[in-house]
Amino acid sequence: MNYKLVKSEDVFMIGMKAKMSFQNINAETGKLARLFMPRRHDIQNRVGTHSFSLQNYNHFDFKAFHPSITFEKWVGVAVSDASSVPEGMELFTIPAGNYLVFKYQGSAQGFPQFWQHLHGDWLPNSEFELDNRPHFEKLPEGYNPMDSNAKEEVWVPVK
């Protein structure tokens, strides 16, 4: 798998969150995105035009993975400062650290296979160790999860 190693500083994100599991992630992420995306332009001090789809696991261990495990899902945008958070939204800080950045192209329906290969096969056989920080995807403006040619960056925290 092709990747680049990126050392990221703290990233401030304003968005919306929901509890979900892998059993219902596509449907629930869609609901969350439909709530957030129409309001993203209400956010001041945006950085870039991309959005984030972020998974904040309590402690992620692929060996103990089960589809019913719940986690916090966020949809948001990066901001340069959080002096103004719109009503109904919250601030989340993505902690600084090293990330492996992978390119994924395909629909949201194909993503679980990519994700499972990455965490179940590739990462355990690599030189990297998963870090206990959020995983996220950077989605370009106009991203459509149903498009079989959709492109995104997958950021995986490592130490």
C-alpha cells in the first residue's frame, strides 16, 4: 500500500458528533453529514475547503474488533481558531502526532474492505504501531460517498 508519513500539529475542528457502531456506520454517518453539511458555511475561520469524517475510538484494537463496538463519529471542518462555534456544533481538537496518509478511491460501500485490509493485514506487518488518537478521512469539497470514483485521504495515527 502506498502511503506518506505526515507529522501533524494540533488541528482544530468544528463539527457535529454522534455515537455509532460499525454495524450502522454508513447510515448513521449519512444522517450526521446531512445535518452538518448544509451548515458548514456558518463556521467562521475555516481552513481549506475539505471536510473531516473522524472516528474517535475509546481505544482501538483491531484484534478485539467487533462490529457492535461503539465510538464517537464526527463530521466537521478545520478552523484556524475556535472563537466562534455555531449553535448545535462543538469544537474537537485532533491531537498532534504522526499519521500514515493513504489515498482511497471508491464509494463508501467499498471502504470497509479497504479499512479491514489496512488494519487487519497491512498495519500489523508494517514497521508502524497504531497510536490511540482519532482516525479520520479528509474529504474534498463536493465529495459524494456514492460515487465509485470518489477520492479521499485516510489518516491513521501511528507512533
